[in-house]
Amino acid sequence: MANELYTNIPNNKLGDILASIQNGKIGLPDLQRPFVWPNIKVRDLLDSMMKGYPIGYIMVWDSPEDFDEKKSVIGENEKAYKAPKELIIDGQQRLTALVSALYATKIKDKNFNERQIKIAYNPFTKTFEVNTPAYDKMPEWISDISALFLAKDSVAKFRKAYINRLNEYRLKNNEQILSEDDEELIEKRMSELLSLAEYNIPTLDISSKSTEEDVADIFVRTNSGGQKLGRDDFILTLVSVYEPGTRNKMDKFCLESRIPSDKTSYNHILEVDPSHLVRMAVGIGFQRARLEYAYKILRGKNLETGSSSIEIRTKNFGIFNGAINTVMNLNDWHAFLNIVAEAGYLSKKIIASSNAVVFSYVLYHIAKYEYKMESMKLKRLISRWFYMAAATYFYSGNTESDVEKQFADLKSLRTADEFEEYIERIIRSKFTDDYFSITLPMELETSAAISPSWFAFLAAQNILNIPMLFCTTPYSKFLLPGSSGTKNAVDKHHIFPKHYLTKIGFERDRDKNQVANFTYLDYQRNIDIDEKEPSKYVEKYKQELGNEAYIKHCKNHALPIGFENMEYLEFLKQRRELMAQIIKNGFDSL
């Protein structure tokens, strides 16, 4: 049997754990990631504890022995411990829920807005419910249990106020006031609620001598019933603990990417998460893509010698903080997003992978600051790169390995011209003649809702400023802010309508929903065409537009001339080939 990396602590009291969190001995970085549990799950957690059910274990990691002296403070308030002796590895969401519900600590939701988890409790029925304004008006309910837990030495006073309030309500409604037995039951049930502090939570204590690889692997693999964690979450834990100020700045940037406002990180291409910023900063600061290197570095490890020290950690965090500040430079951020938009990708709706944005931004920074590339060349190069990366799903599969290789290649480049040639060489290796004539038409043979090749077709139409089918308005206009309300201004429509295809013998949705059978139509034309067969609706628009304009629309939308009378599968084949040519034309125009 292998040596165990942990010590089992079977009788760890919840109250002791929460006290250690509050005084800073245990690090519970409640900004590690937004709290994603719904309040009803917190209610169920408390109900399970009250019934004596197990709620799983928690896992903590001892800080390295040579990290006894630390300079950072967790959270905004001064605590007994300047930095934690232990970090929560598993159980973050459960403990965050309990700290918030029992002690009124504010947490952040998925949009980084602050809120408190409020749980109501009925001493008579011994039940919990998620607080609503209704419970504030029900005198039998303690509308927020944190009020009782925070009463501390004045629990008797809290209980007396509860009893008086309930008696006043009963007298007002001509009901019998509480009996002595009722008051004894209330005291008993409140004591039972407070006794949750004595609830035993089994704890696994990971040794301080465990390697970062071991702990990170444990962090990802073991997460009892909570939100799935990744290696970027592990790094965010370290940032939250050792550099809380940096973490706060990261969260502010992410929040502002979601809220329309001038001079913020708001955009229509990516709602930024802290994990995105981690990857950008690690790429720019250390030119590393594998996060396993990043968490070693941020724990203060020398990758060459394997030793850890506060000095190394401080130095590495200095590099990380500098990279984060570079990443969050609004001038660079918005300049890059404008390049992405000029590559036809005007909205997150048509970007299949956020990795394309993240790692292309890293390349943008390297080109601008390390190779001092002239601005117009930079703009052209990165727009072509992003178009290729998004269309080919370049940053998928073995992303970390591919980007690591790219970073290694960049170390041999000395000038902006060499950098440009290197990037163009990769683009040429992907965008070959065979790719556009063979590979891309095959990739377009899909009904997947998220299809990089379909999105590339839409991006190409945006670049070429092509109006929507049978319309004078470009699709790009409807991707811009303010163009759609509760009803979509444009709709994805079947060129050969589904009902019609069913009538002629196509039963499988995979056949009917091929991306080559789609186009975007404005709301009115979508209603007008409805389920009409192509030969009927096309004739109407051909007469309205005239033959020359009709042929131009067909060309712009990769529609074979006379498609309305074609056999369906032949139509799909020819359109895929024409769509691939539009995608090539879009790229050639960059």
C-alpha cells in the first residue's frame, strides 16, 4: 500500500472549524470562485445536519513548514492570523454556505454581486426554509438564523424577544398565548439549532510535505458533492490567500465585463472569469500554458532545485501581479477586442471556445510588448490569427501542450519580422488549399449547435458586410448592442423547412438540422417564409428582387443557383463547398 498523504481527524467540530476560518487560521477564500449553490441547497444542508445525517468530509492542506511567517491577510478585516496555517481543499462551498448562513458573511454570486444567504427556521416544526419577505412577517419563524448565532451571550434575550413577539401576534389575533410547555419547546429547539456548532465533520489533513502536483490532483479529483473544480481554481485559491488585493482587482475586472458602462472591461465577446485572467497572466508573465507549473511557481517553488521559500514565492507573485495588471490594461483589452470584432467575431454568440480569445490575447501582448510590433501589422496579424484559431478550433484538444510548444518556439525568435513569419507559417499550415476544398466542407457536415465552421461562415459574412438573405441589412447589425429586445430581431431559419423535409421523407433531425441548411432571416421574413417549400418562397423573392439581385444574394449566401429545385442532399453538398469558399474569401480580405 502506498504511503498516505493525509491524516484522518474524525471528530472535528463545525464550530471550531468556522472559528478558525473567522480568525484566519484556516483559509477559506470565499472569493476562490463565485458561490454557485442555490439557497435551497443550503437549506437542505442545514436540514441534513439537524437530522444527524452525514454531509461528507472536508479536506485541508497544511502550509509548508518554511512558510510560517506570512505577510498577507485574508479578507478585508484584520485577523489573529496574518495568513492561514491550512487551506481548504475540499468543502469550500459547504463551509462558505455555513459561514454565510450562520454568521451573516456576505458571499458573491456568479455575476460577482454580493449577497447574504438567509435561512429561516421554525422552532415548532424544526424546519428550515429559504428566507423570503413573507417569513419576516411570520412570528413563529426566525427569519434569519444568523441573528440567533450572532446573539452569543444574549441568547436568552433573543429567545425572550421571540416569545414576546409571538405572544403579541397571538393576542392581536385572538389566539391563545404560549404555554409553559411551548416556551420550553422553543428553548429546546433553539438550543438544538445552536448545537449545530457541535456537529462533527470528518477532516482529512493533507501533509505539508505533499507535493504541489499531489495536492492539485487531489483538489481536482476530490470534491464531495460540490461544484467541479479545476486546476485554475487551485491557483485562484493561492491568489486569494496570499494576494487578496490582486484577487479583488481580478473580480472587479470580471464583474465589469458583464455590466455595460464606459471605461470598464465590458464587451460583447467574452464575459471574463477569473480563470481566464489566470491563464492570460501565466502565459504573459511566465510564458507557460500548463497550470501545473503555475501553481508550483505561486507556491514559491524553484522549478530547477525543487526547494520552496518565501523569497521565491514573493518574487513569483510579483511577476504574476505585474502580468495581471498588464492583462487588465483597458486600452490593450479593448484594442484586442476590436481586432477580434474586425475578424468578424462581433459577439460571444459566434465564438465556440473562450480559449481562442484567451490565448490570442496572450499572443497580442507578446507581439506588442516583447517584439514591439508596429500597430497596423499587429492588428492585421492578430485578426488573421484569431480568425484561423476560431475557425479550426485551434485551441481545443491538447491545448496546454500545443501552447507550451508555441511558447518554446517563440524563445528562438528575435525580431517582430521573425514573429510575424512564425505566426503566418502556422496559419498557412492550417489554411491549406485542401483545408478549404476538402476538410472544411466535411466539417460543415454537422448539425451541432456549436460549430466553429458555421460560426466562421457567419464571421466571414460579417467581414464581407453581406446583407442577410433577401434583405438589405447585414447580419452584423443584429449582433451589436441594442438591436434585440425580448424577441430576437433575427432568427436562424431552415432553407429547406423541417416540415417540408419530413413530407419528402427526411425523418432524422440530424439531416434536417445540417448547418448547411441554415441561414439568418429578419423577423418579418422568417414569419413570411414559415414552412413553405423552397420553390414557392424563392419565386416570390426572385420576382421582388429581380434576377440579377437574386443571383447576388445566392452567391453571398453560398446558395447554388436554382437550389430551390435541387434534391436536398445534393443541395447540402454543393452549399458546403460554397460556404467553405465564403470562409476563405473572408480570411483573404483580412
